[in-house]
Amino acid sequence: MIFVAKIGSAYDDHIEKRYHFPKRLLRAVEQAVGDFIIYYQSRRNGGNLSYFATARVTGIRPDNAKVDHYYASIEHYLDFDKPVHFRQSGGFESALFKPDGTVSQGRSRASVRGIPEAEYNAIVSAGYAGAPEWPDRDAPQSGFEEEQAEFERPMVESVINRKFRDIKFRQQVQSAYDRRCALTGLRLINGGGRPEVEAAHIRPVAANGTDSIRNGIALSGTVHWMFDRGLISLRDDYSILLSRHLNSDITHLLTKNMIAIVPKDLNSRPHPINLEYHRDQVFKH
């Protein structure tokens, strides 16, 4: 299935966790329950006509605050390495194109639409085909080789594989932050071209945190250690919070204005929901 979505849309989406939709889409969304879908940004939503992530639909519940609206519950969300344009490689959705190659307007306007598994596999393969710009000795050479052979649905198995997800999360966060620590501003690269900066989960995976870029932040080793232990956190405006439990002044290590350096791309910045969780559940006030 293809789910049309936009970060910051009028719907009550938090697409890593829930997809908000009207009743007219209920039957179509029901067909996706228990399976993986692909997120797509249409022009109608101000998007770039590209597929940008995959995730699994686990269930549907009514929106008790809004009549005739529902939520699809989402898990295993994972951003693509780069957006995949719908016309790339001649187009992935066969039903989206007419025999003369023009786009079917009716089909393109569908907010939820089905696709064959082969087309799902092709889009996901394209989404994870981009290699990092620096050496990564832990990464599979083209994304899926390690997992494909023994599974009936290799793309799905790769997407839920913890090692694969860890690799992709690290690569994507490091790339989004240009290999620079968000809190110190340092961009250190070793002699082999590998970045010193680490990819930190804002809300830990063990606490139901996702592997979305919006739940990640690039941090140097020492700052990562302090962030995970609640000695540093961030406000929604990305200003840095310091715990009173710190036993020494560390401000000389941090950005001069005490504001984190975040990606220019709004879709890659920390989500307020994740920052709120870190302040409330991890940060030591």
C-alpha cells in the first residue's frame, strides 16, 4: 500500500506512530493492517512527488475527538536514505500510468492505494540504494545482501532487522547533521574518513522510540554519554538544558550561544514529541 502523507499536514499525524485519515479511506486502510506500506508526498500536500519511508500498519482505532476519522497504528518506521521520485527508473507504480505514459489523475489523487509486492520491493530497494559518503565497515554493500537469501520476503525482513535498522539510523542521522555534533559544533573525521560523531536516539528504542531521523541527533561521544544519562537535554527551540546534577561546568564544550545546530531540512529536525519525552523521562532536573 501507498499512504500519502506530509510532515506538518492538517491531519493529526505522527507518521512514525500513527496515520490519521477520514472514514472514506477506512476500507482501503483495513487492507493494509498487518503489512508494510510506503509513505509518499504528493504535490497536493506540497510534497516532492517522492516515496520517503516505509512502515508497518498494526491496527486501526477511531478518533474519539473527531467524527468519522480514524488512526492507523504504525510500527517499524524507517526513513529512506533519500527520497525516491515516482518517475525514477521509468516509474514504479504500474497502475499510476496510462498506456501513453501520462499519469492517471484519478489514481494519483488516491490518498491510500494498493501496489503489488514486487513494486513495494522495487521502491524500498531504490530507497536504500544510496551509499554513505564516508567509509562504514559495518554496512552491507548495497543494503540487503546479508538478509536476502534465507527469507521469503527479503525486503520486509531487512526493514525489521535490528542490525540493518541500526546501520541506517546511524548513516541517516550522521548525514542529516553533516557529521557535526549538534551540541558542540565539532566535525571531527578520522584518517580513514569515518566521522567521530555518533547517532543518538532521543527517545530510546527500549522505551518505544523509533528509528526515524526525527528521533535522532548527532552527538560526539562524551556529549552522547551525558545526553543518555539525562545530564543534557533540549527545549523545543533547540536551546540546551543543563542538569543541576552536573558536577562541573561544561559550557566551554558546547556551542557559544547554547543552541543546538540542527539540520536545515525541517523534516530532519528533532520532533517536539521526542524532545518532550527526553525532558520529562530522561533529563535530571
